[in-house]
Amino acid sequence: MCPDIKIIETEKSIILIFDFTEAIDSVVSIEMKTESLVVKIQAHGVCEYALDAGFPLYSNDGSSFYFNKNVPIPENTPWLPAPKLFTFSYLQTSFIKICTESFRGIQMLESNPCLLWIMLDYSIKNSLDKMQIHSWLGMKRKDIIKIIIGINFDGDEKFISKIDPITGESNELNLIIRTIKNPQFASAYAHWSRIPIQVLYIAERYPTLHGAHYLLDWCSENHDRMSCYLPGSVELNKLTEDTIRAGKELNIKNSRNIVISCKTVDQLNKLHDAWVDSLNRSRRHYDPDIEFDRPDIQEHEGIKWISSANSLVYEGVEMGHCIATYVDKARSGKSIIFSVYYPERATLEITNRNGIFNIIEIKKERNKNVSEETVNYIREWLDQENKKRRSFHT
């Protein structure tokens, strides 16, 4: 939905008119002066003043209009000495308005833009007037946060100032608000100089990754959506959990702190392999052996169930990975583990969730990925087993 854009230049101001009437009955005019910005929204015959236009004016680099890059921006448009505002798509006109009308707004935009973003969002949702908004800019920042989240903020407001949005859309703002309400975030990133929003996005989904320095490496590529950083994060979380578990099995103190201090994913992989090698060399055999309860699933050609603790130890030594640390999971029935011999040698972990068998992980030696042929072979087998179970229960 791209509006027609009209520009009216006067001696004292520039008026931008965004006409959406081809799609919806709405016209938005924005009058920009040196010391003020006025937003008017006309819809269904009613004209109202607003704090925000409801859409961004400019592109993320501030070089063109958001809706139409071919419409030139007037040379004498009142610009702010704060390029940070173009980082925020959601509530962009509110940023421009508050910074145009208040020097304190510019100061907060420069020093803690995400806090200003949160404050503007709260102001709109709670219908605060101009005087109230301006009075907030003179308050202590912890007091602002306390009002917004409704509880005392245990962390340092610097935590918020270090967050880097991607495109500044509303889902990023909502994530920031959630992290403020969770004290685990502020403490985990207290010593970080900057916090990409995508790091918080992944850590919220996988709390084990809180404060992991290799997330900066993981999130180093440029994407325009937080969700673009998710592929592979399940495996990264599992690698982290496995490495921590191996460290604990080796009685290494503060094993989690050592793991999350890795600077890159490559360092994490090397640490994992080193600890697993040490663990497999020192791994004792169980005497007597621990037999696992037989699962309600038939073995398949080239796929053999690992039935005891010592068999699991042998599998870990042969394959050079940490499956030997899964004895408790296998004994409890939380995981069912198989040696795979066809189409290639691998170790398979599955689980029974609500009567349905699902793959958790399948890896070759040294946690190398298996072929698509192997994955499909195992999926076909599990599909057959799940179909049998559904037929039996119906």
C-alpha cells in the first residue's frame, strides 16, 4: 500500500501529504517546522491531531522516503543532528516530533534511543499529552523505566542503551520490553559494549545461551529480520548444552562460564570436542551395567537400539561425541538412542512426545551432519512406526 506523496513548501515549513485514499479512506499530513512537527490524520470525514503518523517517513539510511524512493526529499527539510532516528521504523515520526520540540529529546535519542522508543510507545498507548511527555524527559531514567514496566528495574539502564535494533519495527520494541521485565537479561549482558537485538531474540528462545559471547559471531551477518537468525539455533543450543554437560561430567568448575566465554562458534566446537575426548578417555564402565527399559518401537534394518549404559559408553567412544553423557536421559525414557549403520554410520536420538516418535538429533562421528538420504531413511521408518501406533489406538 503506497500512498501518493505531495510536498508543499512554504517560508516557515514543509508539509508532507501522504494520500492513502486509493486503498483506505485516510490522508496524513505532516507539517515540519524548525521547532515543531504537527501530524494530522483525516479519515472518514474526521480530522485529528496525532503524536505519530503510524508509518515511517524515511528509509533506514535517511536518504529517501520510506514509501517511494523516487520522490526527492526537499533540500530545506528540517533535519535533526541525530541519524539514529532512521534506525526506527515504528514511531519514527514520534521520534522526530519529540526531538524537534525538545533538546532533551535529542539528548536521550543520542544516549539511550531504545529507552526513548519505549517511552514514546507508552505515551501513545496511555494517551499522555505533550506536557506529560516533556516532563518525563527530565526524570531519572530508572524512574521512567519503573513507571513503564510497573516494577522496580534491577538492572542498569545502560543495558537498554546498548541494544541495537535492526529495522526498529514493533516486534523488536516488544522484545526489548520483555527483556527489561526479565532480570536475567540485564545481568547476563552487563559487560557487553553493545547488544544486537537478534542476540536477545535467540537468547529469549534458548535461555541456556544467555550471555554467550559466540552469539555475536553467530549474529554477525546482516539480515533485515530477527527471524532470519533462527536457522541452526536449535543445533547451537544443543551444542552448548552438550558442552556444558561434558564439562560437569569432567568436574570442571564453572563449566557454563567457560562455555559461554567462547568468542566464536568455532571455538565452542573445539572446546566441545576436547572435553568429549577427555570424557570418553576417562569414561568408566558401569558395573553392574544399567539396562534401559525397552521402548515401544521396532528396530529397523541398519538401526539398532542402544539398550544399556555401557553400550552408550561404547557408542560415544567409537563415534567421538558426547552421547555417553546421556545415560540419565536414556534411563528415564526421555531419550531413545540408536546406533545407525545404514545408509551411513551415525547415532540417532529420538523422543516419544504424546505417543509420537520424533527425531531430536542425528550425527555422524565428531558431530558431523548426516546426508539427506540418511535423514529420509529414518523419517520413513518413524512415519511407519507412528502410523502403526495411530492405527492401534483407533
